[in-house]
Amino acid sequence: MLVNARHVKNVPGRKTDVSDAQWLCQLMEAGLLRSSFVPPKPQRRLRSLTRYRKTQIAERQREANRLHKALEDTGIKLDCVASDILGKSGRAMLDALVKGTTEPAVLADLAKGRLRASSPRSEKRSRAALRPITR
């Protein structure tokens, strides 16, 4: 029988390594221990997969935050232009920056979809945000 350790701790008595097995056996005979729920194997696999997916999503967000901080530290405010810096437009702009493009107009032209539709209205803001600081 699988027993939750917290339930055993709450039962008063001595808990040493020597007499532990006998003590747990006596508790079980007296009916003081409840068995823990052990889900079936498919449910355990699903739980494991769900937990893994959750950690992968959190890790992806941590990396996006690191990228955002690195861009901010270099003076490139890509988030002022694209709300999702890892979206299609943001990635295109990042690729251009990696290749050495520093012209704000060229970077602003890489906008796609709804971001492109809003770019004429906010062209000054886009140019200022995408202008890397040269030191």
C-alpha cells in the first residue's frame, strides 16, 4: 500500500529507522493509514506530458524576456514597434539586425500583416525605436 508521508507524520508515535517498519505495520493493522490515490498509467503519462509542456512554455518566455532585455540594453526598442518580438515581423527585424542592417527605414519595411498597416501612422516612433545606439 502506498501511503502519503504527511498522513504518517500526523499520527503520534516514535519514528526511528529501526522500529519504523513495525510501527507502520501496526498502524495499518489498526486502520489508521489511508492509501494514496495512484492514477492509472495513461493518466500519469498525460500528467507528465502536461507538466513538461508547462515548463517548456515557461522556458520560452524566460528566453523571450532575456532577448527583450538584451535589446533594451543595446538601445533597440523593438517592443515599441512590434508587441510580439518573437512574432513574424519581430523575427524578420531581428534577422536583419543580426545580418548588420542598421537603417531604421529598412527594418520598418520588414513589418508584416497588421503591423505593416499601422506603420505609416507611427513611422517616426518606429524609426526612433529601431535606431540602434552606436558607441
